[in-house]
Amino acid sequence: MTTALLSKLDLDDLVAGLPTKLLIGGRDADSAHRATFGVRNPATGETFIDVADATETDAVSALDAAAAAQQSWSATPARERSVILRRAWELVVGRGEELALLMSLEMGKPLAESRSEVAYGAEFLRWFSEEATRIHGRYTHAPAGNGRILVTKQAVGPVLAITPWNFPLAMGTRKIAPALAAGCTMIVKPAEDTPLTLMVLGRIFVEAGLPGGVLSVLPTSNAAAISGALMADARLRKVTFTGSTAVGKRLIAQSADLVLRTSMELGGNAPFIVFDDADIDDAVQGALAAKMRNGGQACTAANRILVANAVRAEFTTKLTERISALAVGPGYEDGTRLGPLINERQLGAVAALVDDAVIHGATVLTGGHALGGAGYFYAPTVLTDIPSGARLLREEIFGPVAAITGFDTEDQAIASANDTEYGLAAYVYTRDVNRALRVSEALEAGLVGVNRGVVSDAAAPFGGLKQSGLGREGGPEGIEEYIETKYIALANP
Ligand code: NAD
């Protein structure tokens, strides 16, 4: 650990070296209206940099560049695309400390978690650099004997990617890497709270030798204007989005006009089920990771912790002890285990959900309030005796609040777990392998962690059921999202 990096001076140096412009066609560009917007440090609430604010005109310029580059990029040998992705992986890993510090500054997460995100986010670049060379079609005889069937795979075409602020690097690389591997060009619109990480990544791709136009990065304070302009242009072929279900629904509706392909990674309301035969210490460790990682600001966060009544007291005591001991502070300061929330709106939303639960009768075991002072800090919190009417059982908390409820039977646990419009992640803690499989199959979720509190992996398909989304990111399934299937009917030779 380089403690030196944590000094104010290093933060100043870091900020001084950051890009502030749009990246269009492989070059830095000012906004067409010369406008800028400020990016805040959530630990202080202060703006630390102003960046170019992309407009509709800039979006169209980026699409001009993407459309012009599309054919040559998809015709570029897969091995060459692969080499560029691999180089980008090396550069990201090589600049890992700088990117980690940047994420702790713009998003707020503790430096150790930023470092983990660098490794995880970079891995998509390496994994899909390998996958680029394994896009296969097939050749077969028509069953009736009247011809041959040739199936080929082609890049979908220019893609718009819209990413959230909670994992500034990984939510970008999870889209960019498979798209580029498949031969698609892409325009990335990073979240306005955390645009800088992907602005740096865009420059890393230039350094890695990516041809201009293949990847543009458009920070903006007006997401709807950018997506509106691009999604009304028939040269765009796909939109891939990670963010809230509300915005995802709007984009799905908008995509109907030009019948765009969509991938949607939306909200979650993950159940975390602890059975009475679980290893309780393991389950506490898993719950701590599944709940408190990223300050609870993860779509996979354990939103509802469901514990068998026989072990509930022991589990609750141990988890409360661990949660109340978390050191809260700016992510870039040594020793911090829990950073600030992303902005004032999120701080207000978390406080409102906790207050609602308490008004309905929930018990606060620790925390339960904002910390006051500069920045957007909320105390690490444990709630129990949650009444069924509490909003936080139905809505994403997106904050450091563990909400524990009890159950008696396996059927009850499954019914409660599935009682939500979401279906992204779920977690099961048990020592009984049959129960683990039975419950995993019964859970309405795209991802199930069995005796694991963190499930994401570049080699595995990530995505949700129900209102948590459409499509998968990561693994072989992740590249399919950027590939069209074409059938060529051949006469018998
Ligand atoms: P958000 O929906 O407010 O914003 C996400 C992105 O959409 C941002 O880039 C934002 O600028 C953009 N956006 C906002 N309004 C838009 C509009 N009208 N048109 C086009 N783009 C628009 O979500 P958020 O607060 O940034 O992120 C938190 C949400 O993301 C949570 O619900 C979380 O569960 C979800 N999320 C899901 C996954 C997943 O993989 N399923 C991963 C991370 C986060």
C-alpha cells in the first residue's frame, strides 16, 4: 500500500493530470457549446474539476465517427482487435493505483475496494481479448437435402453505452470489451457524477492503438438529450444501459421507434437467505460483503437479509458488531472501510427509507442517521423487526443499511425472497448441498451466490430476471449481445 498516494498533494497531482474534454474520433474535443459541468468529491461535497459537457451536436459527431469506423473495425482481424484489448488491459493494470485513487475521489469508495474494481474491471478487457478470436458460425446440410445452411456472425453495429456511477470502471469495461471484441464501435456516456474514470479509459484505448472513431466518450450533464439524439438516428443499432429500472424502462420504450437492440442491467432487491444449518460466521462475513461493499450502493447489494429464526439472534448480534465497527471516512484516506454516499439526493433517499421503516416499527440496532458535516455520509446501520409495510423491503436501499427479518421454513424463505418485482442477485447460506440447489433453482434471480457474498466474474453471465433487466454481461453470453446471426442459404454444390 502506498500511503504516499493518500496525501492531499497526490490528489492535487492526480486531478491536474486528468482529461477534461470529450473524446470523439480518437481526439480530444470541446463541447460544441463550450459548456462544462463540475464533478464533486462526495466526501466533501466540493467540485474538484470541470469537464466538457457534451451536447446533441457532439453526440451526432461521435456517431458520425462511429459509423465511419464501423465497417473497417468489424473487418479488422479478430486477432488485431484482441491485441488492442489486451494492451488496454495491460495499461489499466499498469495505471491501477491512479485509477483506484480516481475512483475513490469521484465515487467515494474505500481505496481497497477501488483496487478490487480495477482488477475486476480490467479483467473484462483481458477476458474478451481472448473471446474475440472465438466467435463461430456453422455449416450444415439442410435436413431435406435441398441445400446447405451457413450461419455467420456479424457485429451488431454502432452501440450507445450508458453507465452508472457506482462502479465507474467495471460498468464501462463490461460493455466496451465485448462490444469491441465483437467488432462494434461504441459511444460511451458515463454517469455525470463519475465521468472521469471512463474519460481516462478512453485515452488508454487511444494509447493502446484503437483506431479513432471506434470509441467515443461523452461526459454530459444532460443524458436524456444525448441518448435522445442518438436513439433517433438510424445509424445507431443498439443501446446498452446499466442504471435504474425507471430510466431503463424509458429507454426500452424509446428503442421501439427504430427497433434497436437493447441490453438492460437494472435495479435489484437481493434477498440474502441464511438457513439454520449455515456456518454463521461465514454468513456474517458474506452479508458484510454483500451489504456494505460500495457503501451498499450495488445492484447486487443484500437488500433484505432473511435469517432462520433459530439462528437469527446469533447472526444479528455478530453482524451488528461488525457493521458498527466499520470506519467511516473519505475513500482515499487510510483505514476507511465505508465511504460517503454518492450525492445529497442519495443521502436523502437512504435517510427517508430508514425513517419510514422506523415509523412503521423497525428497531435500530446501530446507526440510523446521517453523519452531518461535509460530504454525504450515512452511519452504518442495522435494522431489525422490519414491518411488512416498510418501503425498504420493496425498494433498493442503495446505502449502508442492513435490514434483517426472520423466517421459519424453507418455503417461507423462498416466498419472501421472490416477493419483489426485481430478480437480479440472491444469496443462500446453507451447508446442505441439496437445499442449496433446490433453493437456487426456486429463486427468481439471474445470479445466485451459494455461500458467497460476492458473485461477479468476467467469465460468468451477469444479468437479471423480471424488472432487473434484459440480456447478460460477461462470459460467452456477454459477447452474444453484440453479435448478429446471419443465415445464408446455399444451393447444393
Ligand atoms: P440512473 O438510472 O439514474 O442513471 C444511470 C445512467 O443513466 C447515468 O449515466 C445517467 O446519466 C443516465 N440517465 C439518467 N436519466 C436518463 C435518461 N432520461 N435518458 C438516458 N440516460 C439517462 O441510475 P444511477 O443512480 O446512476 O445508478 C443506480 C442504479 O443502477 C440502481 O438502480 C442500480 O441497481 C443500478 N445498477 C444496476 C446494475 C446491474 O448490473 N444490474 C449495476 C449497477 C447499478
